Amino acid sequence: MPDKAIPCKIRNKRWTLVFTRNPDLIPRGTWGVTKHWQKLIAIHPDQKGQEAIGTVIHEWLHGFFPDAKEDVILQAESELVGLLDSLGMLADEWAQDEI
């Protein structure tokens, strides 16, 4: 599967979110990474459904709050994914076709 790059904004600056298996962008054994100096979020594409959505949210939060500790990011991700799920907004089919 070729890389899929999607433009996004964080704090009104242009970033790129890329779904990739490229080890130069995303280290082995990692589901996602945020590279502030490149304004890049890299996500491993083997995730599906809520797992994929949670990883995108998690890495985007790292971009938005670069000084936040990991436990704060994890809590924010968990609570936001829980809210979206309770609203019925997280269909498992999302990641099947979109990524």
C-alpha cells in the first residue's frame, strides 16, 4: 500500500498526517509518532476502527499540546474516543475504507 498523506491544521499551521509503514517516518513497533520539527504525524496503517481513530487523536493531541505529558495525552484520547463512541460516531467501517 502506498503512503496516504492528508493535510491538516494544528494551531492554525499546516501539518501533514501520513499513513505509512516507512521505518524512516515511523519506528518499528510504533503505531504513531508526532514530529514537531517536520509538522508531521505518521500513523501505521494496520490499525482499524476505534484503534486507528484513537491513534490519530493521540498523535494530533501531541501536536497541539507539545509540552503535555504522556499520561495527560492518554487520558484526553481515552475520554474523547469514549465520548465519540457514546454518540455513535465511531463506526468500525471508517478505517476499513478510508486508510
